[in-house]
Amino acid sequence: MSKLVVAEIEDAAGANPYSISLSAEQTASSGTVTTVDFTSIPAGTKHITIMLVGISTDGTNDLIIQLGDATGGVETSGYTARECAAGGSATPTADTSGFILDNQHAAAGAADAVINLYLEDSTNHTWVSMGILQSTNTSMVSVSAGAKTLSHALDRVRVTTVATADDFDGGVAAIQFQ
């Protein structure tokens, strides 16, 4: 048996299709910021991981992820998303304004989460999500999933809350993309 060892794999354009880029961590603790935006996500991205550590707001609105593109900006409708909390509400909560992460958010609490976004259809710009979140103010873990078709290729991701956005008052967020 033999094995092949290579220093790097390249696609036809000379890029490594397996490299992962990590964004700069963004602090969400100014008390006057209602969104955490990651922009300039490069064309051709097929997988995004959003990481939230100790994320906290001054209100109780549900945490959501929204997607956007250079043509239409952040899209605030048309999501098919559900979240269900183990140790919390047994009934799934649906949302059409974003990928819902937590429907039992409390102003006194914070959350840690990992949300994966996958490009399902590059022609129609359809993304699917799956995520898991643990909340410090309850003994619950939320799981979430959903889908969203954009009008053009994705180039931005937003972390915010439903309806009248709450101000972030703690935590950090970062993304990885590939």
C-alpha cells in the first residue's frame, strides 16, 4: 500500500478549496448596538460557521441570524426557521424574519452558540442552517434549523433580535467561512 502526500490542494483557479478563513472577533457590549454584522464574505463561500460566546442583550426578544447580499442588503423575511428548547418550551417556535436561535432569551442571561450555514443551491442562492445554543439564565439547550433563498449571492451575515431589536450588552461573535 502506498500513500500520497501533498503540501496543498488547489482548484482550477489555483486556490485551496479546503482553506478556512476566520473573521476578526466582534465585541457586542457597547449597549447601543442592535446588530453584529459580518460583511464582505467572499463570493464562492459554501459554508459559514457563526460562533457566539457570552452574547447578551438588554431585552427579551428572540436571538436570530439574518443573511444578506450586496444587491438587497440584509433580508428580513422569507425564512423558514424553527427552534426548540430541551429543558424549556417543548413546542417548536417558528420565525420568518431570520434563523431563530432562542425563544426564551432573558435580559439577565447570556448565551453561547454555534450556527452552521450551508449553501444548498448555488443557482438559487438557497442556504440551510442548523444551530445549537446554551443559555446561562436557564438550564436549556436550543436546537434550530431553517432555510432561506436569497435574491443574489450571500455576502453578509447579521446577528440581531426579532422585531424591535434589543441592544447587545455583552459577549463576542466571530465567523469562519469556506
